[in-house]
Amino acid sequence: MSGTLVMARLTVREAARRKLLLALLIITIVVITVTVWGFWRLFQLTLEPAGSRDYLSPVEFRAFASQILITVMFLFTFVLALSSVFTASPSIGGELESGVALAMLTRPISRAEIVLGKWLGFAVLAAVYVAGAAGVEFILVNWVTSYMPPHPFQFIAYMVGVTWTVMTFTLLLSTRVPSIAGGIIGLGAYGLAWMGGIAYSAGIVLHLSAVETAGNITRLLFPSDGLWHGAIYALEPAVIIAGLAGSGRARAANPFEATAAPPPAYLAWCVAWVVVVLGLAVWSFRTRDV
Amino acid sequence: MVALDGLTMEVGRGEVFGFLGPNGAGKTTAVKMLVGLTRATSGRGTVLGAPLGDIGVRRRIGYLPELFRYQGWMTAYEVLELHCELARVPRPDRRKEIEAALVTVGLAARAHSRVETFSKGMQQRLGLGVALLGSPELVFLDEPTSALDPVGRRDVRDIIHALKARGTTVFLNSHLLSEVERVCDTVAIVDRGKVVARGALDDLLGGGGVRLRVADLDGRVDTLARFGEVSRDGDWISITGTPAEAVPDVVAAVVGLGGRVYAVEPRHQTLEDRFLELLGGEGEPA
């Protein structure tokens, strides 16, 4: 087995053995149980006699359901971003500080294989978690309400992209910055990107070109929020998108709306960004004395 | 900050080599360069014929770092298994390699315990086991006995003797000079990044000597000069350069000259004496 695969498997085993996966599983089961119950209660309202006070029309239900689902998925994204930051930030620097890495680094394995292996391990964990958590949520919601968001697979791909962005950046930090500082910077960057996304949409809606530019630069420098907006778009039914388009300035500064999917050029930029940041992480670790 | 400056030395294959120096002399930095963890800003070196940092040569070396830890969430067996994979030990040989390492370092009974439950001494034993995997041609041991009790120290000596017997080169950093004296063939003493003495242990320590407390030998002391360099301090006569097997002859000569012998102390310079002498009495052994 190549060094990269050995390290990837070690990363996954560590996450499982140190109860990270168990913790995520418990949080996810609680969130899914509570939200599916909520969806079921909401769906009951569509069965009320039409015209009664509590009656919810199918269109209203879809609008509600999509918005609630976006909020639930934001919770998943947040948990995942936190998990990515706090597992990736000590993964290289922490192992150097503790001495765990010393004996491994003198084996016939390159530093590039170590960084790529860890990245691969985290990337697989994130993808499996996103697909599992979002997939189960969608299936159960569909089971109790017959509602399915318009583009579930695209949504999963965007969410995986958000996680990989945060994780790759934190992994780069971990090659040079002490664990705690790396975690704080990684989380700070994620938060700033989120604020940048709000600034971007506010700038567009309110015609504040400087604010729009600042937001756009943020989206390019740290693309987690740009991808998150792609994820939102994939969950929005046509009725919501039409409503948003017609709501003018009222939609300004709403971080849970998106009126368009990210253009292909932006997606290409995101892919290139992850590749470049990962390359920087490899270079940074290779040139570091231990 | 300059850690090493003009460090020049050579270790022969099959030698047990002791690398000594005071705290901060650059010993660990030198080892880190040799195993490829740190790069030298200038100069060059080879390990097993390959340039420093060569990835291929790492298959043939074992390393016990000075400050280390292994994955606490793994068992000792799993740590060794991981290092077998990383060291590219062929899959069919792994089980045998791991079990042999566990027996050698005395951890067979704890093979399936998590490393986080191990004492420091047991972790050091595990570190030694990791360094021995894959029958390396060269083993770097940085302070291998620092956390061990007397039994553990004896075990490490036995391991080093066994490594030597099978032709493995051992590069030993140790602050325990008595340990180095007991296992090493050659020694280098480093101070402020430079090697201040290097050679076979016997050469470095000089010949032996004997010290006698003698009465009634006035004026005839000089006739003992054939045994070595003679010096006198009251009743005590010191002869340096006398091999241990010549001590009875010295005593016989003193008695033959009419001297009355009250005490005989065969002695040789210890590594600690030599170490302190070379460093001008400064710094503590490290």
C-alpha cells in the first residue's frame, strides 16, 4: 500500500477510534430525529381542511420545507466546519509537537505522502459524513412529507466542497502554526468568508459596488461561502427562487438565500484553489525542519 | 542560531558508536540531520552510502527519537504494524517481525494494550521495538535509557550487544557515560557543534594505571619508571600507563625494593574523567 493510502487509513482509523465519528453520529441522529418530527408536524397542516385557520397549501409547505431544510443543513455545515478545523489543525503541527511524527518521518515515506494521505483521509470522512447525514435527512423527510429538494446530489457536492475548503486551509496552517492558533485562524477565516458572502449579496442588491467588490474578493480568497450559496441554491424550489427574484431589496443580507447557482468559472476557481492550497501545504511541510 | 559548525566524523559499519557532549552541544541536531529530519545549511554527509535525507536509505535505518510519543489510541501491536507498513516490511514477514520486536523489548504481554496506558519506560521500550523493525543496518538511539529503570537499562545493553553481534551499526546518543563505556567501541565527544575528540574507546581513555600507598621506599621510587609515568603525593605513588596485568609485577617490584605496601588501587581513566578533561571541566555530561 502506498504511503498516502497508509496515512489516509490511519487518519480515518484515528477519527473512529478517538470517538470523533461516534460524536458526529450522535449529533446527527439527534438533529435528524428532531427535524424529521418537525417536518412531519408541518406536513400534518397540509392535511387540515382547506380554508381552516391552520391549513398549509402545498406551495406554502414547499416554501417552508425548503427554508427549514436549508437551516438544518447549515447546522450540519457548521458542525462539519468545526470538526474539520479541530481535527485538521493538530494533524501535522500537533504530531510534531508531541513527537508522534518523528519516528514516522524517518520511514521511507515522503512528506508529500503524509500531507496528501491526511488530506485524503479527512476528505473521505467529510464526503461520507455529508452524503450520509444529508442523504438520510432527505430520505426521511421525503418519507414523511413526500418533499424532496430539487437537486440533492448537487447539494451534497457543494457541501463536500465547503468542508474540503475549510479542511484544506486548516491543514496548510497545521504545517507551520501551532494547533490552537491554526484552529482559531481556520474558524476565523470560515466566519469571515460567511460575512463576506453577506457583504457580496448586500452589495449587489443595494448597488454598493465597493462592498460588492470586497465581498467578491472574500469569496475568491476563501471560497467556502461561495460554495455554500451553491448548496442553498440546490435546495431551493423554483417557487422560492422566483419569489426571491421578485423581492428586490428585501433579500439583502439574507445568508440563507441564493438566486443563482455559482457559475462554472467560479467552480473551476474553487477546484484550483483547493489544489493550490494543498500544494502549498505539501511545500510548507517539505521545507520545514523538524 | 548555529547548532553545528564544522562537525566532521565518520562511523564505520558494524560499530557501536557513542556520541557524547554537554547539553546543547548539538548531538540531537546532528542525529536529526543524519535521519533526514533537519537539513544542514551547508556541508554534506552520507548515511549507508546515500546522501543525507535520501528516502530510499530510510528502509535500512531504525530511529528512536529523544522526545517522542506514539499514537496513544493504538495498541503496541498496531503501532509496530503501522511502522512495518511504513518501513515497507514485506507483508508475510510482518507478524514475525512484530512478535520478535515485542519479545526483544519485553512487551509481549502488553502487545494488545493501548499505548496511552503505558508508563514512560514502557513507551521507551516500544520506541526501541519500533527502531528494531525490519532488521535495519543502522540504528540511531537518542537517549535510549533515559526513562528506564536498572532492569530496562540492562535490557537495552543486551539489545545493543545483540545488534552488534548481527553486524548492525548502532549510533548511540547518551548522557549516561557509564552506559556508553559499557557498550561502545568508538566514541566522539562533541562540544559547541564541533567534535573535540574521537576514537576507539581504549585509545581515548589511554592506558591503565595503579596507585599504591607505600612506606619505606624513599629514594628508590624512580626505579619504578619502567612501569610508566611515576608521580608521588606523600605516601601515595601513582603510576600511569600500567596495564592491569602488570599490577602484580609493580607490587612485587615495590616489595623487592623494601617497600611496605598498605594499599593497591588499580585504576583507569573513566570516560567521565576524560569527558570532563576534554571539556575543561565545564558543562555537565548530557
